[in-house]
Amino acid sequence: MVRCCACGAILDPDGTEKARPPSISGSVMGDEITETCYCVACRVYTIEVVRDRFLGEESVSYHVPVPKERGDRQVALISA
Ligand SMILES: [Zn+2]
């Protein structure tokens, strides 16, 4: 579950077709998982990065807001 950085709305990658938030998931590099969701209300992407039990530590996650233009490029890159 990813929350919008700007408005705090819950961004569901499997949400209604009307919202159609592009989702980039499954980008696994080591123990790092990133998920990208687009908030239609704020017109920004929110990238959630999760590091899972790195070196025995607890999972940490942080969220990064990405302007639509940059996020679109990233989506295009990955779906290309
Ligand atoms: Zn939002």
C-alpha cells in the first residue's frame, strides 16, 4: 500500500480502472523493492522504497515524490 506524499491518499495499484495509476512494481535490486503509484488528485508520482530486513535490521521504507513528467519517463522506460 502506497500513500500519496502530497495528500496522504491511499494509492492502490489495483484500484479502479478510472484512476488507472501506473504502477511499477517488482523492481527488485537486492533487498530493495520499489513501487511507484500515481496520484491523480495531486498529479505526482509517489515512489515507495522498501528495504527488507537488510543485514538483519527491521524493514524500512520511505516515500519519494516525483513530478509527473519525470515519473512518466520512468514508466515509459520500464514498459518499453
Ligand atoms: Zn495525492
